[in-house]
Amino acid sequence: GNAFVVAIGLVVLAFCVLILFVVVPGLEKMFRAPEQEESPARPPSHQTYLHLDDGDRSERELPASLDRVPEPEIEEAKQYMEAVWAAYGDVLIEQDDDDGAVAWLIDGELAVSVDGVEVGRVFPEELVGEMCLFEEGGRGAEVRAVMPSRLLVIERSGYEALARAGSQVAKVLEQVAVHGTGRKLRATERRLAGESAMSSRVGMRDADAQGVATRLGEFAAALRPLPADPHPQSAVEVLAQTPVFGHMPQVFLQYLAEKMELRDYGPGKALKVQGDPGDEMFVLAAGRVDLFLATAKKPELTLLDDLHSGDVFGLTSLFGGGARSASAVALGPVTTLVLDARLANALMDTDKPIGQAFRIAMVRALMSSLREANSHLSGQHAGASQAENIHHARAVILARRRER
């Protein structure tokens, strides 16, 4: 009798399991309303981005740079973030596009190309397309995934909303943009130098340093000094006339002017020498300065830029890390305003409005220098003398200035 009862119980249990796992799901699918059926994958909201579906977004990771941001601010910022998955070969950014979004790489690797030529790679924790956050204009490069990659995308409008709210996320974005652009500029200058004369370490080999000093001495000895410019009336006036700082409110300019040191240099004097430790940035108040890059492969100097009053230089080592990546020589009497690393780092880290203005100014200045450096990668004339190369480079630089 007991065995019969147990058998009946097992049959009933099996029947219930069948109803629960087979019949009920089948009936639910049969009577499901059409609008409840699984919809096809939605198309990307932007033509150059491939988006993760909603199920993947809840599992996305954030860049380590955001670890120090309070959790409530992270949650608030997530409404402006979109998770992105790119497979090998997918194009995330197309050259000359005019969209306004920055991508923050979490995992994977991206290749950056200009006119079909690869110019660099993007690795985890780095930004790509960051300049669009701070100024409008077409994309300068194509970005393609070279391995499966995960990113966070933030539109310009999202960044601006976070910045207005004083969010730490906006501040971290600005800091990452400054240091990332500095590293890109250093990498470009190292490619221009053929990787030989510049070291990623502080300082250079004694032989290399002596070679740089010799070449700079030869240039200074042959220099015909330019006449002196009219001396600026005040440091505030100088800063107000620079493209980098000119957009800042007067009170910010006054603060910077009080903190910066005024220095004068004579014709042929080196303001900074390639390979030296870099702990200052310069604003050219009066006169002209040439920026030179020395390479171990070539005996001649490479002219990077011909600087005029209002130009800013010395940013690469300050924000890109390492030693001075180039030398600066006065072409005549020169006056500069000098900002040391201690104050620059304090401004980079402050939550005050002057901090945001300073960070944006540094990104713009670094991007301008990066464009100049990129233009030299294909601009040298093989077999020309040092003087001929410098003369040609100066003509090209001046022509670009007139086009601005």
C-alpha cells in the first residue's frame, strides 16, 4: 500500500514539473501580445558607433581614473555615458566627421590613422576624440579597433552638463585629456626624432647632450639677432593677448600674472635644452624663439616651430612626462612669463572655476603643438643642410600662421 502511494506521488510530481516548465512557457508565448515579442537589435544612434544592448550595459566597467569620484556623482554621470563594444576592424570614428563625442577606452586597443596612415595607438584608460569636447570642428583622424574593445562614449552635451554641475567626472575627463594629449605629443616628437636622441628617462646620454649643445652653439654663433619688440606693459596684458589664456576672465589672468615669473634672455640664449628636466612652461611676452629638435641620426637641427609673442611652449615635459623634448633659442631679445610645475599641478587639481579654465587652456595648447609636430613628419628635405632645412621649415610655419 505504501509503495503504491509513493508511486502515485511521484507521478503527480512529474506532472506538475511538466506543467511548470513546458506547458506554462508555451501558453505564455502563444498568448503574448505582439508588442511584447522580442524586438530586433536596434540600430546605432550614431553612424560611427556600435552600441551594446541594454543587458550588457549593466555589466560595464568604468575607467580606473573614476575610482576616486564619489559614487553619487558616478551614478549621476551614467545618464550621459553609453557603453560601446567594437569588434576587430570596426571603425569608431571617421576622419572629417563633425560629431561631438569622446570615447574612453576600457579594454582593447585602437589604431589612429590620418589619410590612411597609422599615426598611433590608443590603450586602456586613454581618451580618443577628446578635442571635440573643447572646440568644434571635423575629426582629424580615423579610429579603428585592432582587437575587441570596450569603451564609454560621452557626448559633448553630456560633458557640458556635468561641467556646469561641477561634477568630478568632468574634472577627471579634463585631467585625462591634458595628460593624454601631452603623451601623444611626446610620442609624435619621438617619431620625428627617429627615437634615437630623445630618451623617455630624465636627461640624455652625455654624448647626446653634448651634441645638442654643440649644434645649438653653432646656430647661436651664426645668428643675426632680431631687433627687440616693444616691451609689454604688464603680465596681464600679455596673457590677455595669448590664444591660450585670452579667453579667461580678467580675475583669472590677474591671478596667473601674480604667480608667474618674468624672465629676460639675450639673442642666442637657450631658454630650455632638449634632455633637461622639464618643470616649467613659458609664455612668450616679447621677441621670437625657435624650437629645435635634435636627432642622433642626423647632424642638423630640426626646426619644430618659430614662436612669436603670445605663444606658449614647454608643455610636453610638464604634462607628457619625461625630460625636455626640444630646445628653445632666442632669436633676439626675449621676455617670457614662466609658470612652474608646482602651480601648474595645483591648477590642474583644483575644483575652482580657474581650474577648469586652466585645464581646457592646456588641452587646446597641447593640441595646437601636436598639429604642428605632425606637420613636420613629412616636411623634411633629405640631403639639405641644417640652414636650408631651418629656412624651409620657417617658411612653412609662417605660411600656416598667415592661413589661421
